Amino acid sequence: MNSRSAGVGFRPVRRNQLHQERVHDTYKLQRKLAEPTVCPECGAVYRAGRWQWGARPAAAQQVVCAACQRIRDNFPAGFVEVGGDFFTAHRGEIMNLLHHHENKAKAGHPFARIMAVASTPDGVLVTTTDIHLARDLGEALHRAYQGNLEFHYNEGENLLRVHWAR
């Protein structure tokens, strides 16, 4: 038995290989920003290493945040399809629930925003700037009204599609 066959499945580490990122997010910061930095579009402030809501500091650097950039590029991270006969009968109530959950999430996380609400033949399509908000909206609908809830993750694109119907 030679030394190579003893370690079946073992490969020595090669430091000169390129490794693929598991998830690539174009909108993720590549470097830390100078503090304080403010988004000129929404007013979010980059402080203590993260974006947060707060008073706009004097003489702050201006950089468009990832959520505003996604809105500008019309490139959502989450899609929530809401439909069915129950939705048609309770549209106003359900839309209020979705906007309530957006406001609650956005209070602590400036990147959690609804980008648009578009009518579809069966209901509405809600697009979000964040996959976590899309998941939370789907779970909120399911908790409040039950129905059928499906999640479809696309890890390669950092994208989530949520389908809810009743």
C-alpha cells in the first residue's frame, strides 16, 4: 500500500487555486465605507460598520446604499406572488398586512423595502430589495390566513421567489 492510496478522498490544499464564491451579490459592499456616510436618496446612515436610520450627520460622505441602488436598477432580490379568490375578496386587508410588515422590518433594517406592487391576472406581484423581507412577508401571510405557501431559492443569484395563494 503506497502513501497515496492510504488517504483516499484526501487532496492536499493548494493555495494557488481560485475558489468560486458560493453566493455573489453585486450590491454587497466590497470595502468598509468612511464613517459617517449617508445615502442621498433615502437618508440611511452608515455608522458603526452598518447602515441604520438616524440623524443625518454634518459633512458626511454620500454613497447610494444597496437598497436604493437595487430600486434604481429595478433589480429585486425577492418576489412575492399573492393570489387566489381569498386575496381578491380581501385585497385591502392583505395589502395593509404586507405594508405593516415592511414598515416593521424597515425600522431596524434599512435594506428591507418593498420596491413595487404590480397587478397580475391572479393577484399581485410584490418585489423587495431583500430576500429576508420576501420570506417574512410570505410567512406573515401564512400565519394570518393559512393557505398555500411555497419558497423557491436561487442561491446562485441570491434571489427568493415566494408564492402564496388561498
